[in-house]
Amino acid sequence: MPAEAPPILDFSVFYGDDEAAKLELTAAVKKCCLHNGFFQIIGHRVPLELQEKVLEWVKNFFAQPQEEKDRVHKDSNTWNRGYERIGSQILELGTNPDLKEGYFIGEEISTDHPYFLGRKLNSGPNVWPETMLEVDDFRATSMEYYSQMHALARDVLAVIAQTLDLKDDYFREFTTGAVATLRYLHYPPQPADSDEKLARGIGAHTDFGSVTLLMQGDVDGLQVYDKEHNEWLDVVPVKGAYVVNLGNMFMRWANDRYISNLHRVINKSGKERYSVPFFYSGNPDYVIDCLPNCREEGQAPKYPPTTVMDCVGGSYKASYGAAKVFKEQPKTALETMNIVSSFSSYIYYYTIQAQLIHTKMDYEKKNVSSSAGENMSPETEIGTVVDIGDERTREFYGSSISDSYRMKSEIVNQCMEEIGMGRYQWELFVVSGFGWITDNFWSQGIGSIQPSVALEFTGVTNITLSSVAYYAGLIFGAFFWGTSADLIGRKPAFNATLIIGGLFGTAVAGLNNFTAFCIFWTIIGTAAGGNVPVDSMIFLEFVPGSHQYLLTALSSWWMLGQVIVSLLSWVFLANFSCPTDSTPATCKRSDNMGWRYTMITLGAMTLVFAFVRIAIFKMPESPRYLISKGRDAEAVDAVNYIARRNKKPEPLTLEMLQEVDRVTGGEIKAGATTKLTRSAIIKENLKDFKSINYKNLFANAQLARHTSIIWLIWLTIGIAYPLYFNFIPTYLAKRFTTNSSLSLTYRNYCIQSIVSVFGPLSAAVLVNTRLGRRWMLGASAIVSGIFLFAYTAANNKAGDLAFSCITGLFGNFSKCALYHLVVAYAIMYAFTPESFPAPHRGTATGTAATLLRLGGICASLIGTYTNFSVAPIYVSASLWIVVGIISFALPFETHGRAAI
Ligand SMILES: O=C(O)CCC(=O)C(=O)O
Ligand SMILES: [Fe+2]
């Protein structure tokens, strides 16, 4: 059977007494509802003169000069009334901005009306073009037409009620106090040479509400998608007729029995096209629950009940998920997202349709929409709704994440944006910082106590063995906690690592032999390996996209760890240690308590941190992790919990996520029933451990390149950073007299502390500029390499001048090198989790951290074998330059994009 265009039905029988004809009409309408939800009606009661007068006014309105139209631009209000320019919308991803301009009218609602106060579905006063000639007639005609359309919508719904064997007045409650929007549209002729694949009057979409009644002028262009034949059918204009189609809310209401179908406009006629759709949403407070006769006996409805407001508003919110960016000026995507979020407009829930439909098509493997997304420039004209983050993100992550996950994650992003940077995130900034602080406790701590331990313990052939043991722990820990964060969640690592580190750190103080000492440090390493990678992910996943740059600033906490360890060493080690020329035979435990006091203090502080995190701060599991595991209901709770902590309205509902499942064809996640017990969850996820999924990090060529470069950078930094930090002091100590070396060390500490606070802070500011992460990373790595070279060269020459020069030229070189090095490091720590999607973030970040520590082991080998000559510093300098160069080859920039 060939595809059939929507039939033209005579609606006049609805107003007559011919029962047989009525039944026929009902049957015909029913057939259309079941088939594709589109039909045309003639014989309605809207006078032809009124229709023509409206169309005349539509032409006149759009014929005004652009400045006049801009005076009533819809951006002047937040309830979506007024004018929208050509190209303001992209309804079909991968096509050019829609070639249409529009004007929105709705019920005249005053600002003290409960609908306005309750922000119900774009209710509010209209914006009239007061300076237009005869504006009063324009207004009166429009409002007269608007009210006639309400009446027609009620009649159409009465027939639809009959198709479901319901009474005519079944929808009375729904239509009482109903909200609806009238939209005047003008489609200029599409240039003859425009690309078929890209040019759209209005891109393929479905409508959102219950029914749409569309008056077309006399120019064709509207097409309906025929799924069965995979073709687009023309809906030819019929004088005086209305095209009637069902929207998504009706489809849900009818348990998907009735169809809300895809349609689009391509104006190839060479003429100006005008049309007037009327979108009927219904009473905002009405509860949409599966209509009678829409499911089999005993079968549960597919969707839980929801209000019209939530259903419409929910999809409107979901449209955020489409990451549509309203571009007024060249702003960053994130800044503009903030603008978008202050809009309540049909546009945005239309736009979700676009994205969702696109996906739906992908699923159906119908090659309906073009995949020419690459050609879409993000720099489209001013005033367009452009999908910057989304299209690029989509292309970059490809099949490594599902569309459903990506869209849900984008919805979460928008919710986070709405909740905003508040108390919860600032507290998290501090408690995540504990991870950085303790990382430093252990890494610096072990180095500071080793000399004292070597004096006291018997059988210590090589004290650095304990460092190797610690590093082995770090390597295991980074890998274990990183990958486990994707499998069993972020929270176990967040809670456990500090406790384990704290307990074993304290316990080290009680040890009396070297083997136990090494074993304990391995365990501490295992815990510490998870701190920074997982804590950075956690912070990232709770912070709104607009504040994502703060992730870079987190590295500042290192400094605090450093200061604490230095102070403790100064107080305890200097005063309670055996003299440096002692041996285990002469060094008594009681004279050598300094390192023990140091460890007890560090351990106790870590336990306090753990207590604050777990008992006081109370973090929910990361919503993105939960979504990646299909635990949507818990994700909703987690997001709303943060909203409550920030004293903001709860932004997320389960329906919003279900909407995504619905259109992507995924399984709808029910509410509470999906909550598994903790042990079931762990069991379920541990199964995955066998097959840690690296494939997803190499899902396409770009992602594979990205992952490889990132990991290579980490390995290289892993070697370069400790080469500099660990060997500069030793190296200097060898070169200079003991005296100046002491003050040097002291000086170095001060410089390091200052630089390690200001480095990450300034980096955080800089990565949030046009330079972005990659440029800043590349530039700072190269510059630090250059300064390292310059410093070492100057240092070699000026060796004799020693101390005096430290404050001079090469002292500055070293500070500059250090600064850039810290900056590069901080950016790397932030960029890595940011650039991977949450379902694989832990694996990618954990592996990166593993490589970093492996690099550390290489560094100590290099240091040992070169006998602390100047060579390691040259190696370090060269490696930094290598890091800088390869980071320019990274294919993806995260600045301006909220992490997925
Ligand atoms: O202009 C048309 O014919 C269709 C308009 C439409 O589909 C819409 O605005 O949703
Ligand atoms: Fe439409």
C-alpha cells in the first residue's frame, strides 16, 4: 500500500444530527490518531473571513522593518511572548538554523494572575507592536481568532474522546482554564541553490502539547513523516482547512496508542509562506494519567501520572538537555546556558524534540535526517539557538556513551546550573581538598620521616625501599579506586580512602621493624592512590558547568598539606630525633620519637577529615554515576538533595529522565522499584570488574587519540615532575655548602608554598578564558621546560656565586619554572576527568593516575642512576617541553562545555 497523505475530513457533521456520519467521522479520526496523528478538517466554525484577516495581519506584521519587529522581541520577557528572528531555532540537529521568523501570542494574563505568579506554562501579558499601524485591529483580530481556536480545540478533543469510546465532555476538566499558544510564522522562500540536506523552514520535530491546529496559507511546504515507507508526505494547503495533529503529551496520555508524529517545513516554492499553528496545552494543573481504553486488561500504564505543567515543563527542562545555546554575543556556551535557563519558552521544549527525534531516528536506523553535523558551524549568526556543546560532544564521545545517558547527563547539568554554585559546592570544595591535603601528607611525610627511621631501625639496607613500597601501593590504589568509581560508585572511594590512610598512618607510629614499615606504607599508598583522582571527579560532578574551572583551583590544597608536613617536621623531627651520626645501636626509640609524633598527627588529622566528610558533610552518590547504572530514581533524589542543601527549588523529576527513555526507545526506569540493596548493587557491579571496559575509551578515532595523548602526558609528567621536585634540593645540596643549602631548602619551601597556592588559582582563572585548557596546558608546560633549562644553565655557570645568586636571576628562573609547572599540573588534574564522560571517567582518570605513579618510579631510577647530577633536571626540562607539544595535539577542548 502506498503512503497516504493525511485525509481531509468534513468536521461539520460534528455540529449536525446525522449520527451515522458522526460515527464515520469518529472512525476516520481514530484511524488517523492510530496511524500518524495527522488529519485535516474543513467544515469547522471558524469563519473564513476571520482566517483571511488573520493571515493578512500576519503578512503585515512580518512586513515591518526589522527594528520594529525587534522592539517586541520575545527576549524582553521570560514567558515567551513576542517576536523571534529568522534563524533563532534549530529543530533538527545537523541542519542549518530554521528559515522562519515568528510571533507568539497567548491568553492575556495579568501579572497578578495566579498563572503568572505560579509561572504556569508561559502565562503572562502579550507584547503588542504598539507602534504598528492599526495595532488595535491587529490585537483585536488576533485575540478573537485565539478564542475561536480554543473553541475549535475543545470540539476536536470531543471527537477524539469519542474515538476512545469516551463521552464528548470527557476532556472538560482538562480544557477548563486551558493554556494555549498561537504562533504566527513567516517562511521566506528558501534560496534555489540551498542544500537540500541542510535547509529547513522548520526542522523535523514533534509538537509538545495535546493537539495542534494549524492554518496554512496557500503556499505548500509542510511535510509529515511516514515511518512505514520512510518518506515525507506533503500536507497540501486546503483553503480554510486546519491541519490537526497530536502532540507528545497526548501520546503519553494515550499510553503511546495514539501517535505524535514528526513533521517539518521546507519552503521550496519560491514564495513567501505564512502559517498559524495553535498549540493547545490544557489546564496546567490537570493530572495526565493513562486514558481509559488505552491499555489491555490488567496491563500497567507505561507512564506514571503527571500534571500538564510537569509534562510540558518537564520536556521544556529536558530541552536544556539538548544543550541548546542561545547565542546573542560571542559568549561561552556556559554563560549562554545561563541565559537559556531563564527562558521559559516553547522554543526550548521544541528543541528537545529535535534532539530526541534525531535520536529516535538513529534508533530506527532510518536515514531521515542528514548526518552532516560536521558542517554546522558553531559560529552561526547572532541570535541563533545553536547546539555548540552538544553536537561536538556527541561526535567526540560517539558510541562510547548512549544517547540516553548523554541526554540525561545534560539534563543533570542544567539542573546543577539551576541549583547554582552554593553552600553545598563550597563545602565540597573544602572536603574534596582533604584528598589533596592527605595526598601530600603521605607523599611528603614518608620522605621527611625516612632519615629518622633509617637511624633507628635495624636491617635497613636501603631506606628508599619504603618509597618503592609506597609507590607500589599508589599504583595499585590509583587503578583500583579509579576503576571502582565507575563500577561501585564514587562514594566508597571518597569515604574509605581517608579512613584507611588515617588508620594506617597513625599505626605506622607504633612500628619497630622495617618490613612492617614497608607493608604499612604500601597500604597507605593504596588508599592515597585513590584520593586525588576520585575526589576531583566528585567535585566535577557536583559543580555547575559554569564553575567547572574551580576544579583546577582544587590543586591549591596541596599547599596546605605541604605546610602542615613542613611544620610538623620542623617541630617534631628537628627536636625529637637521634643525631644524624647515630646507628641503630646508639639510637634509642625514646630519643627518636619525632617521626612517630609526626605520623600520629598526620594520621589523626586524616581521621578528622574522614569524620567531617562522612558524618558532617554527607555526600550523596554522584547523580551521573547513578544514571550510568540505570538508577535514575536515586539520581533524582541526589540532585534534589543538593538543591535543598543550597536552599533552591528541586529541579529534577523522574519524568524528565523518563521522557528521554521514552524517545530514545530505552526501557523506562520506574521509581522506587529499581532501588537495589547495597550488597546487590556491589555484587552486580563487581561482575563488571572482570571486563573493565577500555574499549569505550577508544570508541572512535578521536577519542582514541585523546585517551592516548592524555595517558602519555600523565606518564611523562609522572617522570618530569618528581625529577624536578625530588632532585633539585638534593642536587643543590650537593653543589653548595651545608649552610647555604639549609637556607636554600627553607627558601624553596616558602617559594613552593606560595607558588602552589597561586599557581592553581591563577590557572583556574586562565583556563576559563578563550585560551582554554589545552592552550594553557601546552603553553605552561613548554614555558616551564624552557625556564628549567635556563635555570640549570645559569645555575651551573654561577655555581660559585652560590647564595647571592639565589635571590637574583636564576632564582627568578626557578620560580617561573615552578609556577608554570604547577599550573600545568593543576590543569592536567582538572582536564582529565573533565574530558571523559562519567560512565568511564573513573577508569580513564584512575589509569592516568596509575601511569603518573609509574612515571614516579621511573624518575627515582633515573635519579639514582645519574647519581644526582644535573642530568635529571635536563631530562625533566625536555619532558616538560614534550608534554607541551603533545598537548596541542589533543582533539577536544572542555572549556565552555559542561562535562558529560
Ligand atoms: O508552519 C507549519 O506548517 C508548521 C509549523 C509547525 O510545525 C510548528 O510550529 O510546530
Ligand atoms: Fe509543529
